[in-house]
Amino acid sequence: MECKYCSQPCRRSGRQKNGVQRYYCKGCLRYQQETYRYRACHGTMNGYIRSLSCESVGIRGIARVLRVATGTISTRIRIIAEKIGRPVVTDVRPTFEVDELWTYIGRKENEYWVAYALDRRTRQVVDFVIGKRTKRTLKELIDRLLLLNPKAIRTDRLTLYQRIIPKHLYRSGSYCINHIERKNLSIRTHLKRLSRRTICFSRSIGMLQNCLKLYFWSCNSPMA
């Protein structure tokens, strides 16, 4: 048998508990099987997990559809998200829209907010933070946006923004954030953990952050 990782010849090395022949590669020092029955080993599994998580399917629902363990789904989401970085903003002096989404972690009394920024021209999410609705949380996002030399930052009339955004960049009003307000509706429709009146919720900030990275920068096109 040829090694699946380094294409070197493998030798037999006993059998698994279920009787399947096991092989050992001297080149990469890995054990492997010629065929796998467990569905999580299929190369297309990550693509299915990515797509289903962005179509209002929770972790347990994905596990039922793909017939794999819920722990495997959580681990795969984390691994996929670790490889995703923030998009590169190529526009010179872009205009951003900033808004927040309410959610909770673990129980409804434990409120958190997802603050994120949208490029007004491309409709692409460029950055986000998760935390309490405080000046510290919003400032973390705004400081990163200021490094991109924006032309303007548009927000709602939340007074916290007036204290952290320079006056010559600050814009607020009823129609300043109409694009990101529409994006809020799409997010709540596509991510089950952020839908209203649902029993699906995030148990940790890390999992919520990973799912948002998949949705913002992997599953959707910039104009979605």
C-alpha cells in the first residue's frame, strides 16, 4: 500500500480492534488504513460542515445530517476557523458602517454583543469583536478600523461612538447604516445560534467567534 501522506510504501502492522488491516509508513512514521468507514475522515466533510453551519443548522443538527459525533463537528469548526484570517481591505480611504448584534452565552442573563464593521462599497465584513456593550469593546474594533485610514465611520446614535471616533470621521443618522442593518437580518437568518426565539445558543465565546469567522469570511461572498 502507498502512504496517503508522503506516497512512500507502507508495511503491514497488525490489525485494528475491528479486524481491519493497519499499515505503517517508515517515511512519515504514521499508522493508517487502506479504507475508512468513519464518515468524518472523508475529504469533503469540512465543506459540508462549513455550508451547513451557515444555513441555520446547529452543531447537533449537523451531526445528525452527517452522522458523526457532535464533538467532531465542534473540533472541525475550530480547526477551519483557525485557518481563516481577516480580509485585506484594498480600497483607499474606505467608508465603514459599524453596528452591534445582541446575543447571550450560556444563558440569557449573560448578555454579549457582536460589534462588527462593514465596508460600505463592497458590503464585506472587515472585522468584528465579541464582548460586553462597553467603551472598551467598541474601542478595540474602532482602533483597528482607524489603522485602515478610513474616509468615514458611520454608526447609529449610540453615545459611546462619539467618544472613541474622531469627529472628522464620525457620521451618524437614520440612513447612515442601512446596509449593515440589512446584514443583521441575514446573519440572524443564516446562523441559528443568533436567531430570535430559538433554543440554539452559544456555550462559549470561542465557538461563537469561530462560527462568525466561517460565516463572514468563508461561507458568504462579499456581496451576500
